[in-house]
Amino acid sequence: MSTSQQTFSVGELRVTLACPSTNWSFVKEDPTPRFFVDSDGDLQLKVTAESEKNIPLPAGVSLRAPNPWRIVRSAGDIWLFTNRHEGTPVRVLHVNSEWKTGTVYLNRAVPRIETAFPLEPPLGELLFNHWAPWKDALILHAATLVQDGRAIVAIGHSGAGKSTVSRLWSERFGPNTVLTDERTLIRRESNGRWLAYGTPWQGSGAFSSPIGASLVHLVLLEKCPRNEWKTQSRTVATSNLLAHAFVPPVDRLTVEQSGEVAARMASDIPWTQFSFSIGPEAPEFLSRQVNERA
């Protein structure tokens, strides 16, 4: 049978999707198209549409569940499930324990399932959140700001000011200097250098770029009446990195691996709490503080 292959890449973590026919085509909604590349993936996924009864499952696991998503580890392999709210299964992803091969099972009964992107949220997010720590990477709730090829990652939960800082930074230094205002993938290269990448999961500012830049500083955002800068210890940095990382809490092995990645990152990269006032002075203050410590 002929197949159609396309590779989806976030932070140089590449997934090749092998669809069952050259006639198979799915809708790529913006910003997803920016993250497709012309190269083979590290993870090879076969995509197939099946009836519910033909979707294989690990022992003791039910296909239908009220949860919008689930993660199950069975015999070392990872199973990711995404369901509708009434419990109807939509997609099941099975990945082998070595993160080399797997299968995306689409529920044929779901309307237009074969034209939707196989890794559309939340499945793609769950996959990369779970895979990243095993590739010496983490996905953080953070914006990424770039100046002169160097990345500043601004971390914060919803409402902390990621999109606000991104907008202010963009207005001051240009629209191409923000890689993301919502989720950042940070990855350690074999030479020890850390890179920060934009992701397709954008925030309210709609900043989303597949580009990466050398990470020079991590900042924890907090809105404040005035701009302030406070250095934090490595222990506090590690704790905050994990608190803002998208780590699947139900898988102990991945949680432990994420902790190791966070500890290395906190050891290598300066970490500061940035309390900022909403105004044009904020990006100038942030840029000056980082440059003084470069």
C-alpha cells in the first residue's frame, strides 16, 4: 500500500506521520504549517482509521472514559487517549518504550476524523510533553524573547504577563523577536548548549515560530507597580521550572526524568524573578539587566 509521509517538528523533535494513502490529506490550521519540515523524524508514527472494536488496548484498559485525555504506561510503552466529553474515543496513540515507533488510531466513527490533523490538540501537546524529557528537553509555560540571536525565556502561569511582555517586547524590538507567548520548548544539545524554541501552541498574542535561539536567561514573571530584578537560587529555580513545566503527573518515570532535566537547566542558566510594570520601560529594563549579566 502506498503511503503519504509528513514530518512535524517542534524544537528539533521530529515526528513523521505515515498516512495510509497518498490521497490522504488533513487540514493544517495556522500556525501548524510552519512546523512541518522536509526531513525524517526521530519518531515514526503510522496513522490508521479504525472502528472502535479494532483499536487495540493494553490489558485492563477501557477505551471509553469521561476524561478528555488519559495517559497509561503498559509494559514500558506509552498510551495516550483523547476523548470527547461524553466519553467517545477520538484518538489513541501507542508509542513504544524507546520512543522510536508508534501508531495513531483514529476512531472512524468520528465525523471528518480523516481530514483533521492526527496530532491536533490535545494529543500533540500530550505527546511532546511526555517525549521532551527523554530528549533532554522540557516544555514550559513561558514566552521566548530574542535579542541578537539570544533567547530570554519569561516563565509564568496564566495571567502572569507572558502575552503582555511579548507584546511590549515586540513593539520595542520588532515582531520577529518573539518566538512564542505561551509555550516554550527548551532543549539541551550534546555540546551542553541550551536552545529555546517556539511551539505551535500559542497564547492570546498569537506569537508562534518554529525558530530556536541560544538560551541565556530564565526569568519568572510577576506584575508589579515598578520594574524590579531579584536573583534566585538554583534550588528555587529548579522548583519553579518543574512548577511551570508541562509534565504528565500520572507517569512517575517521566516526572523523575523531568526533574533531572530541570536541575541541569537551573545549574547552567541564570534565573531571576522579573517583577514588571506594564509599560514601554519594561522591555528596556529586561534587556539591560540581561545584557549586564551576559
